[in-house]
Amino acid sequence: MWLKFWIIALVIGSLVIAEEDGKIAEETGSDIEATGEENQDETEATTDRVETFSADINFNSWSELYDYLKEIEEATSENTEDAVESAVRLQLMTDGDALTLDGENNEEGEPVIVHGTISDVIHEVPAPDLSQSKVLIGDEEDAQKSDKSKIITTKADWTFIQHTLKTLDEKETSVAPNPEDEALDEDLTEEERKGKEIFEKGKQITTLTRANRKLAHNMFVEAAELGYIPAKERVAWSQLLGSNSLEELPIARKTFEELADLGKPDSQTAMGFLYATGLGGLESNGAKGLLYYTFGAIGGSSWAQMALAYRYWSGIGVTPSCEKALDFYRRVAAGVADELTLSGGTAVHRLRLHDEAENPGQSSGVLDSDLISYYQLQAEKGDVKAQLGLGQLHYQGGRGVEQDHQRALNYFLRAADAGDAHAMAFLGKMYLEGSEAVPQDNATAFQYFKAAAERNNPVGQAGLGLMYLHGRHVEKDVNKAFQYFNSAADRGWVDGHLQLGNMYLAGLGVRRDYKLAIKYFNLASQAGNTLAIYQLAQMHAAGTGMIRSCHTAVELFKNVVERGKWADKLMEAYSDYRDGHVNEALIKYMLLSDLGYEVAQSNAAFILDRKESDLFNVNETMVRALQYLGRAASQGYAPARVRLGDYYYYGWGADVDFASAAVHYRIASDQLHSAQAMFNLGYMHEQGLGMKQDIHLAKRFYDMAAEASTDAKVPVALALAKLSVLFGLRYMTENDWQDLTISLDPATYLGPDWDLYLITTLLGLLVLVVYLRRPQP
């Protein structure tokens, strides 16, 4: 239990401000609910205090503070409440300059300063207004003497803290020592060993649901300064991807160069990216980038393997090879599939900057904070649907909300108490897989699944099927498992389809049937299930139950690998862009573009096209935008194909080339049915740009554009009106004016007395009008 300080600080940041009536603050956004809250009265919660004591010490680093707090916990655990000395005031000062620990026994009477700002502790944690309060942990008498407003941890809150610490201890003790790591430790210097210890502490912090990334980063920096190589590599990646300043890029490049020479795969991958993009003061060199990516892929870097697979699939700098792309994608996909849990992993949201710019009023897919607050308020009032929705949102993550199993647990428990079967089933899933929020418990999972299944809930039925299939808490019974999966599938639940596909593929309890396996995998994949997509990819790659298709297998494996944990960087880049950190967003999009993400390629092109970044000069910016547009267009994104045609039409990033522009417009028109491309082709046929001038074809494309999109009707109407005028003028210019005059002479049709005929006719019309307008008798 050696993360006491940071865990306490992290949790206290989210605790409720102690009030006389013990009510939870309603609109602070604080949603941490103490474990066992249902079992204690609100009035009792404010009376229990957590006591500890201090020593006289100056902290010069995070690691020293860690060692000190570890000693405190060990000493406290050995003493009874009566033996505890005078309490310490642990204050998180909010002046923004430093984190301050104020100990009463300090000889100089001065606060002990620990390097780091308050945001290092409470960053990204919903918290009360700390500008009005300070944190105090002490006995009640000491609390009454203090004239400062305070937040006091309750007994229930302390139980939650201890549970979190226990979870971390279990994680630490459950990892068996690796003989290879122990052998490597022998080669480390004393400082490097200390750095490793600090680095591991930082990694433990990042495993928490509400991970304090800035605090962990401080520890990584400290470990890197001690020379520990993994820490240096991690800090370099942070400098590359987490900085909006150009000054840190050369520093990161220098570190990567040093570590790449030592054979570190991730650093070799970073060098491949830097050479491929020309960042960090390097000149863009595709050959060197490919070489470093190859070294990184051989060393086992998933990013390098993805980059190579995409290059072989698209033929970027290499001869296209479906089989090589398949090999690399399959390696990464296997790792992604192994890491998936029952939650299915974090949802991937592919947010396009172009679509937001074109449709500013349209929802981006990111939940608005006001909307989340509204549902939280409804959940607090007992709305079961709101509780279930928030539970699923935090359980799965996505739409701008981080995955948070502790909050999910709280909401599911409330909904389940109200009798909601869906919430019971999700609680079963949480206990079946285990997390830092709940321990793995097959018995509890079975009870929740059973309760949900008895209410005909498909999630609960699929959960029971899993338990019978693997014999967890019950005797293994594939026949019962099949029945439960079949019931869940009949109600449209994706896990039922997936597991039925697995059973038919392997012949578990049923006769092996590849066609039925493909059927159920297709149904599950249509709902976005990653494991179903992976199974289909395997079958296409091996030709199991179907004709082998390398191309289809590559596309499916690519879909799987793009759902890996690194997909979170898509949302990070989007958030950076919205926060005004354009360079930071662009670098992340460029990295994901190299890995083959089409949405990242189109977003990188969008930023470069609008000249919002200062990473490159104007000419280079247009050239790079053209490159990313080409890659996004080759993956089927219609607006990128149209914009690519615009670049060749106007000569942006390349020479003016009407023929190439027409080719891209034609592809966008024929394959992607783009109304804009059809309109552009009509204009080019009208003007004879890059193709033969043909007014009839121009009209045809204008009409097609109007049929393809209602938004094109007005521009098409104007274009057709213009086309009619041009057609008339052209007819007049292409015929002899004398023949035109003769054709318009009335004498040609009526003879020399045509004027008499005209006057008579007009007079007759006048009489008729007067007659018809005379007053009626």
C-alpha cells in the first residue's frame, strides 16, 4: 500500500464538502459515492475522522514524499487509535505555486514545500471548489480549532480509500517476478534501480480508473532523470505527442535517437514516424522512415507493425503486398483480441473536423456537459433509465466520457436496487471480469446473471451461458450454455450471436457448421463487436467455410487493430483541437495517419488545408495536405476525393492539372455518388477544361448533381440558366447572320402585303376586346 499520498489526494479531490446536514453537494460535479453508503446514516458520516501523524522532514522530490507516506501508513497500521499522536494537517494549498504539507511539529514552523502545482494532484478529478477550501485530515478537536474552511474525509470515504489501496496491493503481489527482469536489474546502476521503482509507482497510478496523469508524468520525469530507460522513452513520447510547443520536439528526437541505437522498438518506431513526417528538425525521408518502422516491427512494436501493414496494403513507399499486410495486421489484431474484456473495450468515436465545419449545428457525438449534468440530476432523483444509461456510459466509455468502473458500479447498484434487470446483468459482467471497482467474484456474478435471466434479460442469459460454458461457479455444461446463448441471440443481444458463432465454429455441444458460424459472426459484427470481426478475419484469411480472400481479411484485421487501446488518441487529438492546441492535435493525427486511420488522415488534411498549424511553412503545408487527402481518398472518403480534385484544379501543392482533377471528380462521382463532384464535372464539360467541351454532357452532370443532393438544386438551376444563355449565344454565333435575318422576315411567310394582314388582325382583336368589356345590361 505504497501509493497512499496520491490515492488520498486523488479521492479527497472528489469528496463532498462537509455540511451540517451531511448532504451531497448538488451541482459541483462531484459524484464519488463512498462504499457502503447505504449502510450508514448521513449524520453519522460527518463525525468519524481519519487520524495520522507526521515527522519533521523536507521533501525534495515526489519519491521522497512517497517513502515518507509509506512509513506513515506502516506506523499507523501498528498503532491503535489511542496511541496515535497529535494529528497532522494535510493541506493542499491552492495558490497554484506549490503543493504544501503543513506539519505541526516542523521545527522552523515553515510549511514543507513539495515541487509541483495543485493541478498535479487534482487534475481531471471532479472536485469541490478548492479555491474556497483546503483539505484537512485530523481529529475533531483539531478541526474545531482550525479557522479554515475544510473538507473532512468520512469513515465511509476512508473505507473507499483503503479498498483502492488494497486493490493496488493485490495487483502488485499478483504479478510474479520475471526472471528476465531480475537478470536485467542486476545490470542497472543504483540510480537506475531507484528510477525503476519510481517509474513502477507512476505506472500503478495510471492503472487507476481516475488516473492522475500529470502526477504520474511527474514521476516518469523523475525516473527519467535518474537514467531509467523505459521512463526516458515514455517521457520522450509525452514530449512528442503531449506538447503544443515546437521546442520539445528536438529534445524528444534526441532521446529517441539514443534509445533507437540501443535497439528499443518503440523508439525505433518513433524515429520512423519522425523521418516519415519530417518533424523534430529532421528532413522528411520516406526510406529511413520505412527502415526504422521495419526495425520496430521486428522488435514487436504494435505501432510499427500497423504502419508497415498499412504501407504494404496501400503501396506507400513499397511494392503493394496483401500477404505482407495480412501478416502484420494479424499479429497486432491477435494482441487486441486478447486484451478485450466483457465490456468490449472502450468505444471508438471517429469524429471528423470537416463534417463539423460543414454542419456546425450537427451533433459531434461528444456528449455535452450540460446534458450529462441533467442525466446525473435525474439519476439522483431516482430515474432508473438515467441511472442505467450513465452506468453503461461509464462502463463502456466513449462520447467524450472516460471509462470509469467505480461510477458505473454506483449507478448500476442503484438501478438494480430498483429492480432493473439490465443493471443486474451488467453488475454480473463487472463481477465476472473483476476490476479495481469490484473484486472478481464468480458467485456474485452468477447471482446477478441469474436474477437478470429470470426476468428474460438477454444480457443476463448470455452471462449465464458464459459461466456454464467455462464452468465458473457451476459445473461445465455446454448444452445449457447453448440454450442461454440461443435465448439471448433470439432477443438480438450481440454476445449471444458471438458465442453461438464460437460454438458452431469449434463444434462445442453442436455439430460444427461454418455457415452458421459465419452467419452469427456477421450478425455480431454488424453491431460492432470486435471479437466477431476478428473471427471473420481469421476465417477469411484461412478460407474456413468460404473462399479465401486476402483483401477482405486485411480489411477486417485493420478494423480490429484500429479498435486497440491506442484509438483513445483520436479523442485526445479532437479534444486538443477544440481546446486550441492545434499543433498537439495535428501531431497526434499525423501519427495515427501513419498507422492507417482514415479519419486521422482527413482531419490532418483539414487542419493543414486551413493553415491552422505553424509546424510547416505555407508551401510545405499544402504539399502535406495533398498527401493526406490522397491517403484518405484512397480509403473511400468522398469529401477528401473531391478536395483532392480541387487541389489539382487550382494547383495547390502541385501543378495545375485539369485532367487529374477530372479523374478524381469522376471517381467521386461514379463510386461515391458525390453531388459536388458531379457539379464540378458539369462545369468542366461546359468550359472544356481537362476534357472535350460538351454542353449536353454538362447538362447531364448538372441534372445528376440535383438528383443526388437537394442542396445542389439551387446551384444547378443557376448553372442550367447560364447554360441556356450560352447555348443560345453559341447558336447565333455558329450560324450566318444573313440567313438568320432572312429567317426572321415576315414577307418570307406572308408575302409583300403582310403588313395589311397584321393591321387587320390587330383591329379585329381590338374590337373583340371592346365588345367583351362593354357593360352588361
